[in-house]
Amino acid sequence: MTRSTEFGATVSKGTRAAQPDVVVYRLRSDQTADPGPRVGLIVSKAVGNAVQRHRVSRRLRHAALAVLEDLDPSDRVVIRALPRSRDAVTPRLEQELRTALERIRQRTGAPS
């Protein structure tokens, strides 16, 4: 995701699931113009300095790539990094992302 309107709509209208290091928002989009799921990251200054934020972003992108195949093509997902994510390793972030997405699926009754 690149547009702030997409981020805003996903965060405000999407289903939220919190984990110790990340908060995940998911919204099913009815737009068919963009094929495939779209993922966006929010890594604020609360996470740390620029070097730490970029490190967290790289780890989150890697974790998101691992779960991309589990997402529906109409899914819009925003991953918000919490300050604790600064010390998290990629496998832990991936597991938290999978857990959060599974919780969202259970709440919304959406197929896997």
C-alpha cells in the first residue's frame, strides 16, 4: 500500500488484532483494480531511531512475504509496529503476524 487513504480506511474500518510486538488490521476490499493482497507498514518514531525503524521495517516485510500466500487477493493488511518490535527477531514477528491474522479470520468468519 502506498496511499494514505488506503492506510486510513484499513485502520479505521478493518478488523484489528493485537500482539505483543505488532498490531494487525485487515480489511476486505471490493476493488478489483489491484490484483493480489496489499500490505502496508506503520513504523513510528516510538519504535526507535531511523536505523532501528528501518531494521524493523525490513523484518516486517520479510515476515509479511512469508504469510502473503495465506491472504485472499482482496485483503488489505496494515501492520503497525509497536516499540517492543525493535528487539524482536523475524521468526517471532512472522509467528505474531500469523496469529493475528488467524484471530481476525475467526472473528470475521472469513475463509483461510
